[in-house]
Amino acid sequence: MGATATMVAASRAVASQGPDPLLNDPLADPLVRAVGLDPFIRILDDDIDLEDLKDDALLNRRARSEQITVRTRFFDDFFTGATSAGIRQAVILASGLDTRAYRLAWPAGTVVYEVDQPPVIAFKTNTLAGLGAAPTAERRTVGIDLRDDWPAALREAGFDVTRPSAWSAEGLLPYLPPEAQDRLFDNITALSAPGSRLATEHVPDPNAFSDERMQRISERWRSYGFDLNAADLFYRGERNVVVDYLSAHNWDVTAHSAKELYAHNGFRLPEDEIAAVFGDLSYVAATLK
């Protein structure tokens, strides 16, 4: 399993802990433990959140829990709103260890497509089956790398291009080169019937993932046992503004700032490394005209 997918799941698991959890994702914890990467298990068991992390927002439990809660609730509400409007086709791109097909209350007749690399799909499917977890919608998996012809694979899995659909590209865009981001949206648009919806994010500052900042983050990750180089994870430089690109391709777009959604959830955006990287991030929801 990829470290980034596991990191996100670990954040959801921590946010679901305690007597007053911020999230309710009971499957995140056993999935992370099944991956078996020691640093993430230590996070779950509160063995890595030492006193010296209290000002490190990228690893601090409360700060990470609030950040993942804002993000998770946005995409949860997006799918809930789409199905309330009658959409019965959902596509989760780069699904990783996402558990929405198992934990959201999908209306009868909803089909949820999960698209990710075959080993990721197989790992999650087998692990959750072993836990006795059952999807709450008809779940169809599409095991394919997004660099390949995933639109054809999606159609082969039964996706109906004549019906409106709800798409999520959560936490995905910074991992794509600029031209791949455009191609992703072009493919989604080509597959979408009018009335389809899309949720994603956008970091407008091309310097948000600067060499200096990525090196600083990587050094801290390594000091706590994470063998990751942040600079290897993100594609930097100029790219099309998500809101502008989608608007030009016939989508009606609404963007919510991270600060706005933090306040909506009763949190305050911290003035630290998280704010430096994600403070200008926008959560984007769009409807195809």
C-alpha cells in the first residue's frame, strides 16, 4: 500500500477515536493496521504524538484530525447531496483506503465505482471482506492506473455515460503533472451527462510545495520514522486554475476556502506549516450544465 493513502487513512482513524470523535470511520483503523507500517500504527496508538510534536501541525494529532475532518466532511456532504438530488452513479478516483462505499448511507440503486491500481483495490477489498464489512451500495472496482485508459475500463465495468454521475478527485491533483490534471478533467467531462457533479480541491499557489518547505517536511517525517521524501510526491509549478478550467468546460463551479470550511466546522485554521501549505486551498464543487 502507498504511504500517502495509509497516512490519510491513519488521520481518519485518529479523528474517529475518543469519546467525542470528529469523524465516524470505524474501518480506517483496521485497514491501517493491516497495512502494517510501524510509524502509522504508532500514530494510532498515540506512541508518536510526543510533547515535542505539540507545535508540529503536520503530525500533531489534534491539528491533523481537524484538517482531515474538514476534508472528509466536505466530500461526504458532496456525495450525500448528489444522491439526495437523484444521482445514483458515483465514481471515486484514486480511491486508496477510502471507505465511503461501506460507511455512507447510499440510497437504494446507487452504484459506487472505485478506481485505483489493482494491488490497492485487491488489498482493501480482501481486508474489509476479512473483517466482515459489507458495502452499503453496489460497489464496482476498476483496477487500473490512472495513467492508462481508465475511462474505457470504467465503461467496461458498467458505467453509464447517459446518466448523471458524482465524481470525486480527493487529494489527487498535487500528485499529477499539470497536463495530466487537464486530461483528468477532460476525461471526466467527456464521460459526464448533464447534471453530473464533481468535487475536488485546488492549491492556487505554485510555491506551496517549494523545495525548502518539502525538505523541512521530509526531515521531520524521517525523524519520526517516515521514510518519505515529500519532494518526490508532488508536481510543482504553474498549472491551470481548477475553477477557471472547469468553468471554461461548461461546469458551474463553487469554491470554498479552507478557512471558510474550518470555521464552518467550528475550527480555526492554525498559523503554521499546515496553513502555509493548505491555507489557500479551495474545496471545489461543480455541476455540469
